[in-house]
Amino acid sequence: MDVRAQVSMVFHLDKCIGCHTCSISCKNIWTDRRGTEYMWFNNVETKPGTGYPTQWENQDKYKGGWEVKGSSLKLKSTSKAKYLPNIFHHPHMPTMDDYYEPWTYRYDNLFNAPAGDDQPIARAVSMVTGEPMEIKAGPNWDDDLGGSPIYASNDVNLKGLPEETRQQLNALERLVFFYFPRICNHCLNPACVASCPSGALYKRGEDGIVLINQKVCRAWRSCVAACPYKKTYFNWSTGKSEKCLLCYPRLETGQAPACFHSCVGRIRYLGLLFYDADRIKEVAALPDDKIVEGQRDLILDPFDPEVIAGAKKNGMSDEFIEYAQRSPVYKFVKVWKIALPPHLEYRTMPMLFYVPPLLPVLGSTDNNIYSNKTKPEDVFHKFDEMRIPMEYMANIFSVGKVDLMKYTLKKLMAVRVFKRAQTVGDIEMATALETLHAADTTEEEAEAIYRMTSLPTFSQRFVIPPLHREMAVEAYKDPADFKKSVGFGFTEAPKRGL
Amino acid sequence: MPSLLAQSESLFANLDSVLFVGLPYAAIVLFLYATIRRYVSSKFGYSSLSSQFLENKKLFYASAPWHFGIIALFFGHLIGFLIPREILWWNSVPARLYVIELSALIFAILALVGLVNALHRRATSSRIRVVTSKMDVVILILLLIQVVDGIWIALFHRWGSSWFAGIMAPYLWSLFKFSPDISAVKEMPFAIKLHVVGAFVILGVFPFTRLVHMLVLPLSYMWRRPQQVIWNRDRRTTKS
Ligand code: HEM
Ligand code: SF4
Ligand code: SF4
């Protein structure tokens, strides 16, 4: 057993209001430079929808992630045999047209236009070429367009659903969508790292954050093609790839990442997970129907004396281990089992988990008037009447396993029924308790889930471990030696080469 | 008073030693000094500066033929320089000579097609123009002259693979041994002289262009483990 720690995340989708504050706070800090305009380290998608870049989940097109070949894992986009012949033109590199061409407006025209018969206008101009352009796409172009035949119907996760079910999703009384905020998952088996010919990408040993060394990146663009979540981006101006860094400078000073800190819906949780690094390869190669449980299994119990001993052996302090024990992510993922990873079938072992949203059940029309006569306690039994098909949710969060998705949603629903019985009182407590048991949970657990979902304080949502940057190499090596590599920052202007 | 003819002759003699002795040494020194300096002081600028993200289709017909062509030609010249005697032995059978010459010509045409496409792409795509520096244009034009001249030589000064071994390899070796002997090169026709001069000009401007990307060719990927983990605490050790 090789016990390692990962700063991991949970996003509670029922709480996301789709305000995009997270995306904006990130953009203002990290991607407001030339060449990064189109980069959204954090983006919020509407599901069902096509996402960003368009249809990123279609790996037949983008070739992201891993596949099992024989008994081993292989990248879909590259290999030791193929990377050199393909280096001059990457066959699976997405282009700006898969994202969008960033634009601004000629605002100065509003002030400087000569007097004339018409109102002056601010034309859209490309932020790449500066030329006037037609705006055809944007970073959240299908925002809120659930039920749209162009966007929602082309959601890759609807694949395999009966045509009739797909059609129903466009019906007015069935209209439904939820928000899907995404950042880099800081995976345990990152395809981006494994694909880089220069070895510019790496995972930090202490906290598992995945980074790109800007001085080693040579624009071979392999990581962009290999990441199935399309969370590494190519800076067309500097000729370097860039990605979400989980705001590590903030984490190292005890602050939550900007998107977490600013999240209006307070949907985000951050904390440590311990895992067994010796078993990553084995778990990542599990068959589709075993991999979700497999990943849960890989996560270790921070209270287990054997795990604690292993953690200490790898240099973790008592204090650090205590933070792991208080991690909200551990509770959501491992104890309560109500948080699931996105698209584990890509086999990168993402370490960002989602509490799936409890979507509304199907309404009915009475004399053409919309009504929903379902009683709260009945909702529990009506999963098959959810507006959004369970298979669809399972395709995103549980590798198609409907039973896992049902287990999660039932538990979440049971917590609501229980709290409703407690606070509103229109449900019998006996019924509520029965519901709890049927959902494999207890009063104590339901109370704990309720508290962590509805009432958590800042420090309960973000249990940021002491990363002790002051104890890293700079502390006992001659700082001058490291002046240009670690600790003293980037001393060279990030200027495009000749 | 020396006659006009003699004067111009000595001028040419001087020009020859400038072009075939002075220029090569200047280019090699500049190449070594500036390339290393650039690597040490601005590593960030070492990049292939790919523009595939901005334009994908035309790039395929530019970059792929260009690189496959030029890399094959590069190794061809290198082999001719390193083992001239073996090349002469190989070429002693005409059929084998034709094989070498024909494949060299094919690679040269590939390179030419790629270069022309690259220049065309840089001239016509507005997105690509934004990421085209002055030095990109300079180097593409220098390379174009060099490749066209190379094809000219292949067609009109036949069997280069043989005379390269007899004339160019000894000349280049003499440069490396610091006892330059230009007696053979200076008798060469103009096209060949231009090719030699072009090569050293390209070498000299090399560190000031995107060509530095070939020095960071990532070969270690072939034997490295897929995952890289770097520790900040304790030592900066790399484990898989
Ligand atoms: C040694 C292996 C080499 C590798 C791995 C390599 C790789 C690359 C890559 C990835 C690009 C960027 C293509 C893009 O825009 O996506 C590029 C461009 C270029 N390379 Fe190479 N290259 C190599 C050797 C060479 C050599 C030997 C030369 C010439 C002597 C050369 C000249 C160029 C030029 C001129 C461009 C710019 C093409 C354009 O205008 O778009 N490369 N190379
Ligand atoms: S989400 Fe993509 S970029 Fe992030 S670690 Fe995983 S493979 Fe790499
Ligand atoms: S800030 Fe929070 S609530 Fe708003 S879109 Fe982002 S994740 Fe959702």
C-alpha cells in the first residue's frame, strides 16, 4: 500500500444556480491574457446540451482518455509508436472552431463615429485577428437551452436511449435541464500527463494537483488531445498549453480556489482523500460495470491505523492526517456514497465528484392546466417518471449503471422526505423513517447529509490541509539554486519565442 | 600596376575565402553561442510554436510533407558527411546510385510542396498571419531558396551523392579540423556554391528563429513511464 493524498472536490449539483460566477472569478485571475481568451478553466454547462468545446464527450471525435487493450491501458490519442510521426500535425487536435473565436466590440466607434443619419454601432471584432466577425458560438452558447433540438438533442449522453424517450425530452411539459460546472478533475491517472512527449505535465506528490511546466512545454499539443474532459487548453499566442491549477498559490496560503470561494450556490466542497497509489493501474483497467465501485474502493479510510501508518511513512504529518479525517469529500464519496465521478469510463480516475441533482418528476396536465398532484412521499417511488431519463444521468455519472444512480438519488430524496416530516409535518414520521431505511440510510446520516448540504460554514465546506510550502525544497536548499525553478516564481516574461 | 583582370581575380579569391571559410566559422560560433544563450536565458521561448489550433487543414499539407522531406534530406547529408567512403562504395553499382538519387529527389519534392503550402498558408489565413513573426518569413524564404537550389543541383549537376562524398565531405571535414581547404569548392558551379553558402546562413540565423524547436525533439518519451509525480517536500524525486 502506497498511501497518497489528493486534494479532491465535490460539486453538489442541486445547489448550482448557473450564475457563472465561478467562471468569471477564475477568468479574472488566470485567463485574461492574449491567447487565453477562449480558455475557461472553469465552465458551466447546461445539460442536456453539447458542452464546451462542442460535444467534448464524443470521444469518437476527440479521442480523449484511455481504452483497455488486452490487459493494459492505452491512450486513445497517441502512443510511443505514433507520437513522433504525428508530431508535425496532431491528428486529434481540436481547433479554435471547436471552441469559439473570442471577440470584443469596437466601443470607440460609439464615441468617435462622425455625425450621420444612423446611430453608430459597436461592431464585433475578433480578438485574434482584430477583423470584424460574425459571432457564431461562445463559451456557454447553449446556456439554458434544455429541450432545444439543436443543442440538447445532440447531447452525447443521450446515445443508446430509445428514440421515443429522446423525443419526449423536447416536449414542453417535460422541459428540463441542470447545470454542470466543470474544472480539471486533477485525475489519478491523468491522460494529459501520460501523453506529453516533453514530460511537461506532472502531478504534485503532496496534494495531487496536476500542472504544466511552462518552460518544458514545447507546443506538441498532445495533452489537449489526450484529456477527455478537454481541460488543457492551447495558448495560441505564447505557444504553450495551460490548464486549471486548482489555484495552488491560494491553497498553499490556506485559501479556497477562486471558483470555490466565489461560488454563489455554495455547491463546492474541497478536502483530502487518501488513496492507494499502488492500485491505480489495476482499478483504471476494471470493466465498465465495476469501475465506479473500484474507484470508491481505491479511496482509503483515514481512520484506519494501517492507512495512518502508511500516510506517515510517505511523510504526512499528524495534522495533515487529521485534515483528511475531517474532509467533507470523504464523507460525500465514501461514507454517504452520494457523490459520483463524471465519465469514469474515460479511465483517468477523476477526483472531482458530483452529487447528482434531484430533477423534477413528470408533471401532468388537467384540462390543459399544468398540475403536479404527486404527494411528496410518493415522489420517492416515482423515479421512473423523472423528467430526465435515469439512463441519461447514469451515462454521465455512473458509467451507465442505473442502479448506482438510483441508489444515490433515493438517498437524497429520503433525506428530503425525512426533513419534511420533521419540519413541515405533512408526512408521517413513520413513513419518513421507512423511506430512510429503504434508501440504505439512517436518521443520523440523513441529519448529517442535511447539515453538510444546507448549513455548512465556510470552514466545513473547505477543509484545506496545511500544505507547508515553507517546508518545501526552498527551506533547506540554497535559495539561489532554486531562484529560477521553484519558489521564487517565474523570472522570465512569458513571451512568445521568435 | 596589376591588370584589371588580376585585380578582379584576387577579389574573387578573397570572396571565396570569406564565403567558404569566414562565413562557416562565423555561423558555427554564432549558432553555438546564441543557441545556448537563448536556452539558458529564455527557456520559455523554446517551442514549436504550433499554429494547428488556429488552422488545421492546410497545416497538414504543409507541415507533414515538409518535415518528412527535410528530415530525410538532413540525415542524407549527415550520412554523406560521416561515411563518404561507404557511400562511394554503394554508388559503384549504378542501380544503387539511382535508388539513392531518386529517393533524395522525392524527399526534396515533398519538402518543396510542404514549404510552398506553408508560405501560402501564412500569406492567406488571417488567423495565421497574427502568429507569423518577421523571422518566420525570413526563415521560410531562406529554406525555400535552399530547397529549390537543392532540386536544381539534383537535376542539373547530377549524381550529387557521389561527388558530395568526393568534394563536399572533405571540405566540411577540413573546416572541422581547422585547416580549411577550399580548393575544390571554389571550382564548383554557382548553384552548388549557393547551396553551401545558404546552409551556413541558415545555421547562423538558426538561433534567432523557430528552428530551435528541432533541438528539443522529445525522444525520452519513448522510454519514460507514463505518469510523472514530482514531490516538493523531502527531495524532488520523480516516482511513477
Ligand atoms: C527534429 C524534429 C522536428 C520536429 C519534432 C518538428 C516539429 C515541428 C512542429 C510541431 C511544428 C509546428 C507545426 C504546427 O504549426 O503545428 C514545426 C514547424 C516548423 N518546422 Fe519543424 N520539426 C522538426 C524538424 C525541423 C527541421 C529539421 C526543420 C528545418 C530545417 C524544421 C522547420 C520547421 C518550420 C520552418 C516550421 C514552420 C512551418 C510553418 O510555417 O508553419 N523543423 N516543426
Ligand atoms: S481532467 Fe484532463 S487535464 Fe485535468 S488531470 Fe484529468 S486528464 Fe489532466
Ligand atoms: S458559482 Fe457556483 S452556483 Fe454559480 S454557476 Fe458556478 S458552481 Fe454554479
